[in-house]
Amino acid sequence: MRVTWLSHKGKKVLFLNYFGCKNAEEMIEVLHKEAETLRVQTSKVLVMADFSKFPFIKGSRPRTGQKLS
């Protein structure tokens, strides 16, 4: 599963697994699932993402700290 909840030191962490995404469509699919999950949360959420083995294309790297609308 690419979007899942983990527990670390008593805190919930939303884990986003982009590992091995082969193209932008797969990455966008994970991003949409993340957005769906975060929209129903009523408090702040810790998020951790794994971008290992993602074939970054120049200029396509995701921006960090961006608020989802």
C-alpha cells in the first residue's frame, strides 16, 4: 500500500511510499490518496515520504512545505 499509517513513539505518521514509481501518473495517484487522507484529519499530521528509486526528471521534483488545497 502506498499510503499508510505508522506509529512512532506513540505518534501517528502518514507514510507515503513513492518508492519505485515509474512515471508521473503513479506519483500523482499517491498524491491524490494522500490528499484524500489528510482532508479528513482534524489535527496536525506528521508525514514521511520515500522517494527512493524515483526517476526524477529535471524540474519535476516536488516542492516541500506546499499546502494542498
